[in-house]
Amino acid sequence: MIIMNGKLIGIGVGPGDAELLTIKALNVLKNVDVICAPRSADSKPSLALSIVQGFLDERDDNYEILEPLFPMIEDETLLREHWDNAAVLISDKLRQGMDMAFVTLGDPTIYSTFSYVSKRIEDRGFEVEIVPGITSFTGCAATAGISLGEKDEIIVIVPKVDERLERILEYGDTFVVMKTSRHSDTLEKIVHQDSRDKDVISVQNCGLEDEIISNGFIKDKKYLSTTILKFKNEK
Amino acid sequence: MIIMNGKLIGIGVGPGDAELLTIKALNVLKNVDVICAPRSADSKPSLALSIVQGFLDERDDNYEILEPLFPMIEDETLLREHWDNAAVLISDKLRQGMDMAFVTLGDPTIYSTFSYVSKRIEDRGFEVEIVPGITSFTGCAATAGISLGEKDEIIVIVPKVDERLERILEYGDTFVVMKTSRHSDTLEKIVHQDSRDKDVISVQNCGLEDEIISNGFIKDKKYLSTTILKFKNEK
């Protein structure tokens, strides 16, 4: 008997609210053989998994859950080891003909660990598909009730507060700056050098139950925080 | 009898595939009293409406459809007139206690006409809510099977090919350039000035049935086209 390989499907589960999953994502989650949900620590449950858990609980058939460890570390060599290990575990299931959904916060094409894993799976000759998700920044903008871009405005997504942000600042209109909480003072300093009128909106724990949206820079240091800078052009 | 005002709900319907609506968007569409779907010409049906039509057909209760005209013109004064007119029509329904979903392609916070209308509705004292949608660029990236950003990469969304794109180019890593078809030659010229290695992916009619994804610049001139530029950094 020949077993057809299963495929890997990257699923963006959105910023936190389970209702922000797409209908397509839901259909995949209800039908795949395996759900892969990376955890950042052995003791920590996967946030992406917890978002979709309610839908999985409605399934009355059997499915497996795979929870590879992807620690939040900077060491590239060690990270690669974790991705390689995950790729081995995933390939093993696909080779058995099982289809697998890899759940990831936000969207799989925007700063997601999924991209490192999917490359490895494609290199091994398996089929990979992506189901897009609501990004954290459109989720934040929707909750804050603001638009990110209108007409000719340029939107810039910056994953880190550093000198590259400083250099690009004058060339864009809206900036979505991620992981700002630990660098709030630096961000404030950089932004104040720009003389344009601006709105500063900070969102902590976007899409989660304890979401906080406030004007101005963030003063306490929670992990999930995004700052939206909107510069007003004189026209 | 006091009638409570209805609220306006901006719904991102995503790039074209009806399955890319969120569960939340679907729930709203099945329950509101009015669907507002702007058209660009009297003779043209609304693309956003056609995406959700299948879900509306499943409703067995009554709802209204409002199709204000938002022509694709550059004249600001004339555009404002159309937005003002739409705001009058919408307010009238809200004042009767009707909830209204305003359907818009992609996401309501990213270059959407919804933002101009929602401002006017808020100014009139009505409640406005936003349900985020899958953006055209994450939809394109998912179909093309590429990631838009990894690690420290800066993503830039540019709605127009012009000198501002030229100026910002060296400061970002991934560029999503919209409406590129009519400006493909200019875009090619601008991009070739940058000596970094790059991938160029063009997507036409993203998310629609006749979607085309190709490497390199677009040579024919369809309306809905997006070019993704990925510069490779030496590191």
C-alpha cells in the first residue's frame, strides 16, 4: 500500500480573540489529523493553542497534538537546533499521511516562527500551505478605532526599537513598532526628534482579555506591546 | 417610545475568497439590519458585496442593502461630497435603530474608504466598531508561499509608486507596493538603483479566481496588482 504524504498547513489564528479566526482556518482545524502548537517553555501552554482550543473541543473524532519547544532565545545556533528538531517531528507525521495544522499567533507570514519551520519542511519535499490570519497590528488598530493608512500614506512595520527605526522614521507616515515595552524610553527619545505633529497609541496584550489601549508611551513593561505612531503631514 | 441608535460596524471581508472572512465578521453579517456596500460606478456591482453574497443568501430574515456611490476619482472636493452623502444615508438608518455592516475589501484600517465614512459617523455621535479583515498583502504572501518579515526585518507598505518610495527604499527590507500595474516601468527603474540582491514577486487580482502570481515585474496592466520586493541583507 502506498501512503500519500500529508501536508503542512500554517494557520494564522489572529491576535487573541477566537472569533477572529477565518472560516477557512476553522475548517482546517476541524479536519486535520495533527495540530502543531509550539511552546516557548516546557511549563507554558501555547497561546495559539489556547485560542483554538474551544473549536478543537467541539471535534468528536481523534486528533493528535504536537507541542515542539521553541524557546525565546537569541542564540541562532540553538534556535536552529530547535527548528530542525521540530522539522523532524513534523516530517515524521506527514510521512505517515497525516495532515497537520501549525497554529501561529497573528499571521504566518509576519514575524512568525512558522516561516523557519516551513522552509525546512519544503526542503524535505513536502507540500506546505498557508492560511492567512488577522495581524496583531490590524487587530490593534480596529480596537483602537484608528486607521493605519489613508491615501498616499506609507505604513512601516518595525519589529524592534533600534537605530534602523531612527533612520527610517522621517520617510514614513504610520509606524507600527513591536515589542516596545522594554524600550519605551528609547522609543520616546527617537520619536521626539521628529518635529511633525503625531499621535502615539500604545496597545498592551492586544486582543487578549486584559488588553489595554492608551494614548502616549507605555510606562510599564509587559511582554506583548505594540506602539502605533501616526505622523500628521502638512498638506 | 425611545429608539436606541443603531451602530455602524466596519467589516473587512479580506482579499476575495469568502472563506477568508472571520467568524466574527460572519456573525455580524448574519445579524445586522442593513449591509452597506459602496460601489465605484452605478453599473458596477460592489466587489465586497459579491464576496459575502453567499452568506447573505443563507439568511432567512429581512435585511436592507445600501449601495452608496464612491467613484474612483482624485478630485478631493467631489470625493468629500460622496462621503458626506453616504454619511447622511447611513446616519438615517442608524437613527432608526438599525445596525449596519459596512463591507470593505481587505481590512477597514488599511487604505479603506471606510475610514472617511466612519469619521463622519462618529462626528455625528454614533457608535462605530471595526472587525478586522485579512489584508491583501498577507493574502498575497500566503498564496505566494513567502514570508513578509522575519527577525529584525522592516516591512514597508507603499500605496503608490512615486519619489517617496524611492527615498524610503534603502531603509526597509520588504516592500509591499500597491497599484503597481500602471507604473511597472517606473517601479523597475527605482528598484534597480538598489544594489542589494532582491526577489520580486507580482500578484494580480489577489485572492480572486483569476489570481496570477509571478516572479519579476508586471508587464500587463490590470487594476488590482501588488508587487512584493524582498531585499536580502548581507549579514
